[in-house]
Amino acid sequence: MNRYTNTQLLEIFERHLSQLSLPDDPSMLYNPIRYALDEGGKRMRPVLTLLAYNLFADDVERALPAAMAVEIFHNFTLLHDDIMDNAAMRRGRPSVYAKWGNNVAILSGDVMLIEAYKHLQGIPQEHLPQVLERFNTMASQVCEGQQYDMDFETRQKVAVVEYMNMIELKTAALLAGSMTIGATLAGASEADVQKIYRAATEVGLAFQLQDDLLDSYGDERLGKKIGGDILEGKKTYLMIISLSHATEEQREVLRSTHLRTDLTDEQKIATVKAIYDELGAPAMTEQQINMRISRAIAILDTLDVPAERTTQLREYFESLVGRRR
């Protein structure tokens, strides 16, 4: 029985990714794709695909085409997200949008989406219809979540339940899709696939809530400027939960501080964080994160596999929300 460690699965995937062959010309189309995939962060989604596969089967190489597809798709979404967010940085270096411009980021992103589907062709034929259905559902949900996120920018009031639905679509759906595809390829029962979906959804929600928390309370070594969400007036979990507990005076400060021209960026961030702290928003966010992770791990206990096979996945789930800097 081959139970791979998380590090081993990452190494297997990186070796596979290094063999990706893209044309040389036109260079302005393909070089940005190489650049985007070169610094891929934790490779969380492909590793989760392989981890889910390895819960039920040993020959993880069979899941590599699917792992490639979800990783390339994820990076495609980032290229287009950076255009919509006017984001100059991605993973601590200039984004494709900032480095090559709007048109290149759009077109290179489009080719990445096509490339993702090309890798799905490498999936065993008996599983292809199911995997395609799960992949397409995942892809649509990510786009729906992005649209809700943009919609929220122009709304004065967003309910906590609306925000949780948005991040379930925008962030958690990609993790859940990655894992259910891995489990499907390994021949897991539909009951276990659905359990994997629920566990991954909980982890995805926790991961996004952690990201919200880190944006205001993390460390710039994570690769982005701390307080960016506050300066944009973005409706994160911290902002929404604070608005729901604030006095009318505090609500006005939360809603308007990012627009003030008489304050420096540092003063704006400090002003909003002072209200977050006063209302206990960081602690409430941490509570949500811990609850979601506990739910995810509890679901793993109900899978129809030996308990020792879930060890690596448990550790990986916990590591995803253990980052503080």
C-alpha cells in the first residue's frame, strides 16, 4: 500500500509540471503562462487532488492529468482576477497583468483555460464523463462567486450568509472540485465522494476566512501588502461581521474610512483595525476557522477507508489554516 506524504505528492506534481510543453511562439502569449505557473505557491489544489486519490488508491500517477488541469485552471482564474482587481502583485512579484498589460493577461488566461481542458483528455475514458461534469460545475461556480464578489463592491449592506455563499463558490468550490475529481478517479463510492466534497468545502471556507484575517493581521512576507482589503473598502468577513455588531457611528467609520483623503494609508488601516479589535472581529473569525476545520476532520472519520489513510489529509487540512506569516 503506497501512502504518500504531502511533500512526496508535491514533488511528484512538480516533476510532472516541469515537463509541461508549451510552444515558443508567439512568445507574448506563452511566456506569461510559464511565468504564472513558475511560482505556483503551495500547489494546494493539485496536491489535494492527489491526496484525495491516495485515500482510495495507490497509483497516484493516474491522477496527474487531473491535478494539472485544476492547477492550470486555478492560475487562469488568477490572471483574470488580477485584471478585475487591478492587482499589481501576485505571490510577491508583479502580476501578469502588471508585467505585460491587460490584453496579454486576458489572452494568456484564455489559453490557460484551453490548456486545462487539454489535460483532462489524459483522464481514463471510463471516468471522463463524471470528471468533466464535476470540473465544469466547479468552473461555473468559481465564476459565479467572482461575480457575487464584484456585486458586493457596490452594495452598502452584505449579510454574513451572503458572504459565506460567495466564498463557498469563489474559493471553496475549487478545493472541493479538485478533491472530488481525485476521489472519483480512484473509484471511490458516490457516498464517499460527497463526504469528500463536504469536507473540502469546509476547509475552503476556513482557508478564505484565514486569508481575510491575514490581509489585516498577517505578515507582508506572505507576498502582499497588509491592509489592502481595508484600503479597498472590501467586504471581507472581518468587515461584514464588524458592521453587524457595530454602533451606527462605528458603521459610518467602517464604511467611509477608505475614502478619506485626510488620512494616510497606515492611518486608515489603523482606524479600521481599532474597530475590528474593539468588536472582537479577529476572535470571531478565528472561531469560524476552527469550527470549519473541526467539521472537515470529523467528516474524514466517516469515510469508508482505514483511519490511517486519512492521516496525511488531516495534516494537510490543518496546515492550510496554520499559516500566520
